[in-house]
Amino acid sequence: MAEVKMALDGANKDLSASYMMWYRFSRNPAAVIGTLIVLSAVIFAILAPYITPKPEDVGAVVNFRARHLPPDATHWFGTDKVGRDIFSRAVFGLRISLLLVIGVLGISVPIGTVLGLAAGYFGGWTERIITGLTNVMLAMPPLVMALAVSNLLEPTLMNAMIAITLLWWTWHARLIYAVSKSVASEDFIEAARIAGAGPMHILFREILPNCVSVISVKTTLDAAFVILFGATLSFLGFGVKPPTPDLGSMVADGRQFMPDFWWEVLCPGAVILYVTLGFNLLGDGLRDMFDMEG
Amino acid sequence: MQQNPFLAILTRLGTFVLVMVVLSIMIFVLARVVPGDPARMALGPTATPEQVSALRTEMGLDDSLPVQYVSYMGRALQGDLGMSLLSQRPVTADLGQTVPATVELVLVAVIIMFAVAIPLGVMTAHFRDRWVDHVGRLFSLVGVTIPSFLFAISLQLLAARYFGDWPIIGRMDHGLGFAGGPTGLMLVDSLLAGRIDVFVSALQHLALPAVALSMAGIGQITRITRSAMLENRRKDHVLTLQSFGVPERVIIFRYLLKLSSIAPLTIMGLEFASLIGNAFVIEMVFSWGGFASYGLNAILQKDLNAVTAVVLVSGLFFIVANLIVDVLIAIIDPRMRRKEAR
């Protein structure tokens, strides 16, 4: 880190800001590892039917002769209680996790961003109502609410996703609100207003670009949390219906056979850890790249 | 912005009341719009339509939602949260039995959290970019990223493999014949009764779930303490202390630590909601039999009165935790005593 900064301070002063950011990012081992992990997870998830050794094991296949096999060359993660290949199922489970991330963040990030921008810029009652609402929502225990919502409706992945989304936007609204409020008092906003810019222009063209770094870091770190959250829900039995593989429910299934067939718990668990670690490293890397504190 | 501290506390309490009201409306509406008739579920499939409609009238299910809500809250404030379908007892009685177990677990977890995370945060900040820092940061990264159920199960696995007779489920050894005491907290009750053997057993049972529950918080708090220490280290008054030759040890422990414990405390308050959520998982893995296990069961069985109560109590936990955090910060930070804004 230190030598990177020195190199940048010396010869490369005239390089563009974006190149410097890229330079800082690419010289940060944690960030590069995080990127590689996330990319590999995405590629595995997309190509799951073509690269897994036994894609048919995703369904309700039963092969009792191969049950509870320890990890070896053919079954990298061993097999489960009905003889299905855990590696193949885990890769397909990754798909569900990433779909959950896209679904939840795809809805809650834009909502949180717009509300945060509006609260910070307009002030007054808009600010009071939106911050009040976020404060109330933050007091809801997320897991408890998600469990209650998804089960009272019906315990499906879709309902779990709705439940998570309902709670998730608040964190983004809160964060963007803080940035938006401080940016709103800057001179260039005043200048834009005097030049006749409307509120839409100011919100999305003047303030939003200043929030891009915050949003991207937060969203990346959130991806890890959504995966953890979804895995926890399905571990507790509120996820996709069997036999569809899901990392959380695979761990729950394996728990019945615990001390003896440890791979049935630890291997799907390790996949969860792998992805969440990747998103966290990537998020930290982005934070360093944007040179943010904290 | 000078403000009357008394007024500030009132505003804060007002927010908390508002939180509880909104939370209760949300869960109440949710519990009433679910498919399925609570009266039918209470009576079972063999009941006649007449019996069901009689019970509906008795339970007040034929009134409009606002009327139902007001009468529910009126009774709730008097300590009547309705009957549980599952246990066929008043929900408050169930809560009275299960909440202490969770309180004990969460309290010990929070103590472990701060006892590990604050020193770790201080050390990683002090030895920035040296190996202590790297190891500490890796540790806190894993703490943040590992699913708590996976960590809990791994602890059980390790205990089963290397400490054969270490207890991995339940709250204490039933062979000891201890019926519990007035507080419901095993550690306190056993000491009150003078039963050291029970105390040791309770402590053994508590160790793994408490560590598992504290792991996520340790990761968070270590990171925040570290960055707060680093940020405050650059402040003018700290640099002044250094330039006067005040030893580093004194700077860290007398000046920096106090200043840097505000951020982790605030975060702790905010994160308390997810700590309660994690307790659901930990209690399930360790068969803890506390409030969270009760809540999970209630949710699974659609025991509506119990679900409503569980959500309300979770909200109450959050609020109490944040009040405590507010008081602690006011003690630490004299600025807050004079102008509590926000």
C-alpha cells in the first residue's frame, strides 16, 4: 500500500483519476482475490448445468448405493443421504443465492437511493418522514420479520425475497441520506439551482454522481449479507422447496448426520463462506479504491 | 445547537414509542391477513361450522381490524397477550419461562463480544500493517462472513471430536436436579442457591452458544474500533499530546480508547436487531429452549398470538438495548450530555 501511494505521488501525477483508481485496485491483493472469487462464483452459477459432474442430481434422484460417500476424486464434496453429488448440488445452490442477491438488491438499492437522495436534498417534512420511517424500520429484527412474513404468507423463496427486500432498502436510504445532505449544501448545487435546474436534474445529475462510490461499496458488501441472510432462512427451513438444492438447506440436511458425515455440513458451508468472503474482499477493495474512510 | 437535555430524552423516548406502535400495527395486520382462519386452527379440523363461528365472535375476529387492534393493544398493555395455540397457555406465561434463557445467552455473548473485539481493535490499529494487524483483520473478516449456523455447527463438531464429554446442547445437566430459581438466569440462580456444581455445568453449556452468537459482532466491532482508533489518532488534540511527549500507552488507554468506543457502541445498538435474529439460529442449533426457539416454533406452527408477541418482544429488546447504549454514550461523552441532537 505505502509503496503504491509513493509511486503515485511521484511520477504519475498527470494520470487520470480513473486510471489511478484502477491502479490502486489492481495492486491491492485482497481486492484482486475478491474479484476473482466473485467472478468464479458467477461463472460457476451461470454454467452450472454444463460444468458440474452430475447435473441430474439436482432433482429427486436417489442412488442408495452411493450414499454418504466421503469426498474423493469423483465426488469432490462427497455424497448426501440419498447418494447425490454434493458438489453438483452446491454449484446449483450458488445459483439460488446469486438470484436472491440480484432480486433483493435490484429492488431495494434503487428505492433506498431515491428516498435517501430526496430526504437529504428536500429537507423539511420529506426529510422528517423518510428518516422517521427508516429509523422505525431499522428497529425491526430483520430475521424475525422475514421469518414471520415468509411463513405467514407461505414459506417460499419468493416470499422470503419479498420479506428481505421490504427491510433492506432502509440501510441504503440511511446511508445515501447522509451523503446527499452534506452534498446538498455545496456551492455547485446552489449554482445549478440558480442556473434553473429542476429538482430531478439536481437529484440525479448533480447529487447522485457523488453517491456512486458509497452505493457501490455498500451494495457489494450487502451482497454478502443477502447471501448469508438467505442461507440462514433456508437453514431454518424457509427457503426453496426440496429437492431444489439450496446451500442453507443442504447444511441443515447434513446436520442430522453430523459427527460422522461432516462433509455434508462443511462442504456446502464452505461454499457459502467462499462467496461471502469474495464479496467482502471486493467491497473492501472498492472502498480502498475510492479512498473512503471507515 | 443547544438543546434541553430533558427534551432530548423525551424525543428519544417518543421515537421508541413510535417504533413499537408501527411494529405492532405491522405484525398485527400481517397476522390477520394471512390465509387460514385462526378460530378454525384453534379448534382443529373436526369442529362444526357453528363452533367455529361462535369462537370467531368470542375472539373478536368479526370486528373491523382497527377495533381488533385497539382491543388487542389495550389488553397487551395490561399484560394479556392472548392464548398460545401450541401450549394452550397464556402467551405471557410462555414468555416468562423462555425470555430469561435468551437474555442470559445474549448478555454473555455481548460481554464476550466487547471483551474480545475492543482489545483486538486497539491492537490492530496500534500495529497497523504489521502481522498482528493482518491476523486480526483476517479474523474479523471471517467473523463477519461466516454464517452463524455454520460456525455453531463447527464448534459442536470440534467439541464432540476433541472434548468428548463437553455438553453441546441444552442449558444444563438435568442429572443435577436443579429446578431453577427466581431470576430464570441459570448462572445467577445457581449461585443464589449455593450450587457450584450447577453453576459450572451452566457455564459449560453456555460457553459454545455464547461464543457462536458473539462471532459476527466480534468481526463488526473489531473493524469499527480499529478504524475509529486510526481516525482519532490523527486528531489535533491527540497529536498535541504526542508532541508533549505523553507516552503512547497513556494516549491509547486514557484518551483514544474512550473516544473510540463511541462508534462501536452505537453500532452495537443498531446491530442488536440482527443479534436477536442470530439468536434464533443459535438457539435452534444448541436446543437452547429460549425465547427464540419458542418464536421459531410459533412461526412454523402459525401460532398467531405467539408470533405477534415474539415480534413485539424482539422490538422491545432492540429498544432497551439502544436505551442502554444511549446512557453509556452519555456517560462516556460529555458533549452528548449538553447537546443531544439528532
